[in-house]
Amino acid sequence: MSVIKVMIVDDSPFSRTILSDTLQEAGYEVVGEADGIDNLIETYANCKPDLVTMDIAMPGADGFECSKLLLLHDPGAKIILVSSMKDEDTEAEARRVGVAGYVQKPIEAELLGRIVQNVLAPDTLFDTLRATSLDVFKEALAQSVTRMTKTTATFADAVGSDGQFTSQGITVVIGIIGKYAGSLLMDLSFASAEQMTETILRRPAKNRDEMIAMAGEFANVVGGVACSMLNKKDKTFALRVAPPSIFFGTTTEVVSPNIQVETTYAETDYGRIYLGIGFKKGSVLWM
């Protein structure tokens, strides 16, 4: 097995020395050090580590901002926060950002080794979720179209994953929580929403607000059905949907920098409905 390569990010030279010695004594190779955000990406690109340890309290940009930037540069980066700070708020922020682990200073070599091994261990459950989630959400969308409008939906063969596109008019974003965090994105035009609202309510929409509310509820139903289907496959997922956020305006650009979103679209009697779904790993081992 090849030696695990680690990059250290900490503004304190003394802290970097302690952590470097601890890592090397445990059999890891320290391939790079950065003292903050200014040389973070350049160092990471040059040394290509398997893992990054990240301090929180640093001048200019803290460890959370540095982690966001690094994950934007490389969504597959493995980051462990190593800090004297550790409370509910910092843990919640770390989970939201998407770091893989969190250990408090002073560091015990044995504990750090366990965290490193767990962070780098293959996550087959996540791989299964990533491989099956788009098909499950497509099925949930098709079922919801049929049940709510008594029509059918067909899907395009092409699937994109660039994480960015321009909205047709109404975009609904729903957070997914559980073992893994995710996002559901649904996008449709006002014309589609108007026709769907009329079909579902059996009367014309009263106003634009009613059409927007329909789009939010429809996406919520799709998300709930899909999460239930995934939970039946493996109850460990424990997925559930959060309340929707709705954006509207023909020039809205939708970007998902922290989660790689796979997108496709359904052709319906009411027009084209875009569907995007993506998940990211949460914490692996926190001590």
C-alpha cells in the first residue's frame, strides 16, 4: 500500500511542526504546508495530497472559508479540521461546508490515525447512492406527473453534470438531509406551471403566486417520494426533505458549487421540466 500524502494548512509554524512530526511518526508523508488562503490552492495543486488537515482560526480567511475554496477547486478533496476550537456551532458549520472529519488539539497520534483511515476508506454506501439516485428521482418525477396530472413524462437520454444552467422561469431547490446531504433542483417555465396548476386544481390559476406555490409543492412531492424509495432500498440513508426555496425570473442562473449535481429533463404535456440531484459526503469520523 502506498504511503498516504498529507498537506497541512495552519498559520502557526509551531503548530505545523507538531502536526507534521505527529503525522510522520504515524507513517504518513507530509507533502506540503500552507499558512492560509493565499497559497492554499497553489500548494494543493503542486503537492496533490490524499488528505488535508485544516486549522480553523487563521487571519484573513478562516478554515471554513479555506475549505469552501478548496472544495470548489476539487470537490473530491478530503479535509480534516484540526483545531483547538470545537463546539456545536463549529461542528455544524463544518458539516455544512462538507469537511470529512474534525479533531481537537492537542492531538493524539492514535486518534488522528483512526480518523485518517476512516476518512480515506471507501464509502460503498455513498457510491451506491450516487449511482442510483438520479434514476430514482426520475422515477419519482414520472410517478408524480402521472398521479397529479394523469399524463406521462419521458426523459432525455443526455445527462449533464456541470452544475450550472439558466432557469426557464421557476426554480425550486430542496435540501435533502440524512446520512448524506443533498440537493434537489427542479426548473420549469411559467407557462408549464400555469398549465399544471390548472390541471391539478381543475380551474385556472388565480395569480402567479399560486403557480409558484404549485411548483414548490410539486417538487416537494417528488423529493419526498424519491427519498422514501431510497430509504426502502437501505434504511441507513435516513433521507428526508427540507422546506423548498423558490426562485423565479427568466434570467436566474442556478449554480451548485459544493455539490456535483447530475441533471436531466423530462418532456411532458406541459413543457420541459429540468431535474437535478446531487449528494455529498458528510462527516466520517468526528472526535
